[in-house]
Amino acid sequence: MTRTEIIANRALEEDIIERLREHGVPPLYTKVPAVHGAGSSGERHGDHVWPEENVLFLFYTDGAVARTIVDVVRSIKRQYPDTGVKLYQYQVDAIVL
């Protein structure tokens, strides 16, 4: 099983979801709607100094879907090169309780 994390500027949220749906990625994810921090794309704190915010998506999928998510995020990064979006993937053992 693959855990995929997408951290993106909230301006890209709808585009990410729409494109994942268009590519057949099941709508099974966790979304953290207001994520604050600092990274290579700048600071996001949702305040008057750094007004933007990020969104975090977490997916747990098989390998084929995980690869599709990577392809979709790559295409979004190409279209919006100056808007922050990062993707991280990890192989995990699933234990369902």
C-alpha cells in the first residue's frame, strides 16, 4: 500500500480534485483544509502578513493509483509552476483494526 501526501496552495484544491477524478482516482482521501507552514514556495500562515494557506490531501492506495496521482500532480506543477504543490509517497503496511 502507498501513502501519498499532497501539500498544495489552496488555490489549486479544486483543480487537483477534478483532475484526479478525471483520471479515475477513487474519491477516498483525507483532507486537512487549512495547513500553515513554510517551504520552498514561501510561507503560508493564513494571517495578515502571510495570507495564503495550503491544503493537505492524504491517500492510501495501491501502486497503480499511486502512480496516477503522481502523473496528475506533475501535470498540475507544469501548468502552475509558480504555485506551490508538493507530493510525497511512502510504502506502508496496512493494519486495519
